[in-house]
Amino acid sequence: MRLFIIILLFLYLFGCTTRQNFDKDYYEKVTKIKFPDNYNIVTTADNGEFVTITILDLYKKDCRKFIIDNNFERWDKNYSFPFEGLFFLDSSYRKFPDSKSYYSNCKGKVRGQVGWTYVIDTLTCRLYCEIEYPDIGGN
């Protein structure tokens, strides 16, 4: 029994450190992109080191206003999918849907600053959000 407890403790302390919570305030503070009052969290992951990623479903009535208010621009699907953090999500969310109605708001990562990529599918109002934490070490 003691060995079982030690193994559980080891797995807890040294296991996967990905957190599963969506910090709306952090996302809005860093990106200045404001979410509508109502949305559904589909999935989220935060490894606490270099990336946090969230998928939200917005309500249809809020979708167009969200795109306009936050200066989203049409996104060219020929461009490779820009999210590094997808592998932290369940595999069912890793395939990006094939749609021609995407808009995005992106800021490339610069040393010591955050970068982000938001992509929204206007047909489903599904919003993909990723924030890359600053790389203070410059690696």
C-alpha cells in the first residue's frame, strides 16, 4: 500500500503539468481583444511555460460584432495553421475544420513579449485562441 501511495505522489508531482482552465481576464488584458459576454468553452489548455490555447463557441448573434470590434481580417487558409499549442488539446480538437470563412487577429512573438493568434470560423462562430508567453531567455 505504501508503494502505491509513493507512486501516486510521484505521478502527481512529476506528471503532466498542463492546466485546464480559461483565464478570460488574462487573454483580454494581454491581447486587448474583448470577448462577448456569452460564450461556451469547448476546451482549453495551459502548459504554464510557453503557451495557453482555448477554443470557444460564440453565439451567432455576437460573431460579426466580435470580428469588427476586434479588427479581425480575412485569413488565407492556404497559410499553414499557426497554432503550436494544439498538441496540448485532446486529439479530437487538433484537426482544423476545412472552411473558407476564417478571420484572424495575430501578433507575432517578440523576445520578452507575448504573441497571439486568434482565428474565428464565421460559419460556426468557433474561436481558436492561442497566446505564446514571453521568452525571457530568448531561446
